[in-house]
Amino acid sequence: MPEPTAWSAPRTARERVRRELTSEIKVVALAQLASGGGAALSLRAIAREMGMASSALFRYFHSRDALLTALIIDSYNELADAADTAEALVHHRSVEDRWMAICHGVRNWAVAHPHEYGLIFGSPIPGYAAPEGTVAPASRVPLLLAELLGDLMADGAYDAGAHPELSAAVQHALDPVRAVMPTGVPPDLMVRGLMAWTYLFGAVSFEIFGHRHNVIADPEAFFDHEVARLAAMLGLAPAA
């Protein structure tokens, strides 16, 4: 391998310093979010804490919204990585086992990273509009769940003929998601998949945001039971 040239070595060092400072900025920003929420995020306050001039920090993130977007993309990707990793461990097993793994992967990450979870699933941040670049990271877990629906059909585990046709209004409501569903997934199963996705994040959000405090004594055991029940109710697993 050739030795680094005098020109390339300093550039690599600058890139390394830039990556390290970018990571440090994000860590400080997450600490701000933990103490005050997205609305309290301030580049100037971050610069003060890091001992940087505000003008220097603006070279890394030109605005509060740019930093928020970076944190949101990181959070969606970390959540999806956790779900992907959990599903990969049981990918050779049943759709029910894979559903359970995804659910626990999502919950475990959320419990370990409540502020990042709150950033992407909590209250909207005043004055912030998520750009197009957040769509693909946000879609990773829903698309992972959609794969389960395609595999149900491929395995012959879902009898489309056993379910009534949906109304024209509901069929129309599904139009935005048809293009991202696996080939052959019927409308009724799309509805079931959307219900499962909604329930999963609803259950996790209730726990993370404290709505089950003093209601459920063992959140993990209850979550394991309820997502298994949901799989059976929605036809994602054989009924008991």
C-alpha cells in the first residue's frame, strides 16, 4: 500500500477531527434534549458547553433544524438496526417468531434510548418540519414488518379468500402504501399489517412516555404476551 502523501494525510486528519467533533456535538445536543426537549435545543448553548465559538459550530451544522435532522436520522437508523439485528437472529424461523423479535428489538432500543425515541415519536417540535431525507430511515422498520406479510402469503399461511372484500373507501385509503408492499399482499392483509405497526409503536410509546406507570407491574412480560396475542388476532400467527 503506498504511503500517504503530504497532501492526503492532513486531509484525512481533518476529516477525522470533523467526524469526532460532529459526534461530540450530537452527544451534547442529546443531553440538551434529555433536559429540555427539542424546543430547547440551541446551537449557541452547545457551542458554549463545548468551548467553541458559535461561528465554528455553524460550520458543522448551519442551523438548529440541520442538527435536529441529523439526530432524527441517527435515531431512526439506530432503532431500525436494533430491529434488523433481532430479526436476523430468527430469520429462518416462523413469521410469528420474527414478529416477536422485531417487537422486542424496538422496545429494547426504546427503553435504552428514551430521549432519542421521544425525538422521533414524541410531540412535534415547534417550528421544525422534517425534510425528505428522514423518510427512508423512518421507513425501515415498517418495511421490515411488510416483509412478514409477503412471507405469510408465500408460505400459504394467509387465505385471502377467507376474508371479506374491503369497502371502496378503505381500498382507496390504502393507495399510498400499495407500492411498498410485497407483491401479492391482499388489501385485508395490508390493513392487518398497518394495525400491527400502529399497535407496536403505540404500546412502546405508552410505556416510554409513562402512560403504563402504576398500571403494569412487569412491562417486559406484559409486552411479550400482548404482542403474541396481537399476532394471533391479526392473523400473523396461528391462533391458539
